[in-house]
Amino acid sequence: MNIKDTIRYYKEGIEKYDRENPATFRDRLAQVNDEFQELLEDKNLDELIDVIHTIGIVFHQLTGSHIISYIAWPTFIN
């Protein structure tokens, strides 16, 4: 699979998740807090990437852009 298809599938997956699991902005911020707490407990790169990815989901909810989520690419491809 090429990178363009991977990005397309990623976008489709996030949009499907959002449709099937609607969350309020407050829910999303709670998810960021939860991920941040895990980072403080485990202090590893995977948790940092999870925090960035979750922030990206909040950013996507606000703007429609996936740009921050792409920064957390390692979480997506694992």
C-alpha cells in the first residue's frame, strides 16, 4: 500500500470513528488528560506519541484538519 492510500484510509477511519462514537469537546479534552496522565506514569516515547495523536483528534474536531495526527504517525503505523 502506498502512502497516499494509507493517509486516505486513516482519514476514513477517523471519520468513521467520530461518526460512530460522537464525543463532545469536553470528552476529547478528558481523553487528552488521560493520555497525559499515562505519559507521566510511563514516561516513554509511545505515550508521548499517544498524547500528540489525541491532541490531533481534538484539533481535527475543531478545524477538520488531520495535520497534528500525522505528526504521531508511528502510533498509526504500529
